[in-house]
Amino acid sequence: MRQNDPTWYSVFREAILEPKRDKVVRQIDRARNAICIRMSELQSAPPKNQREPSDLSDALRYLAILSQHVGQETGKVLWE
């Protein structure tokens, strides 16, 4: 985890880099939760980084793609 990364991004990165299929689903759920919390926070306080709302939306899309691949019958994650 890098010191300057927002919390949601650190959890998101852990999810997309998780090599073990049995852990990735839990990591994806944690990342989605962190992203949703941050999106909720941004409704009451504008972001310091103007790209953050777009980054949050992109991260949710990437997690959805990862979830689809984890759920396939092969049992492999994207990078296998």
C-alpha cells in the first residue's frame, strides 16, 4: 500500500492483484464497499482530485469484469 493512495484505491488494488481464487471474491466485496463509501462521502464534500469520481466509476466496472471471470466454470481469474 502506498502512503498517498486513497483507502478505496488500496483496497481496489488488493482485489485486482489477488492471485488466489478463493480470496478474490472477498477482496472484490471489500473493494466495492470501500468505493461505495467513498462515493457517498463525495456527495457531501467535493473531491480534492477532480478525476476521483470517474476513477471510482471505472474501478466498479473493472471489479464487475473481474467478478464475471471469477464466476466462470474454468475457475480461473483474469491473469491465469
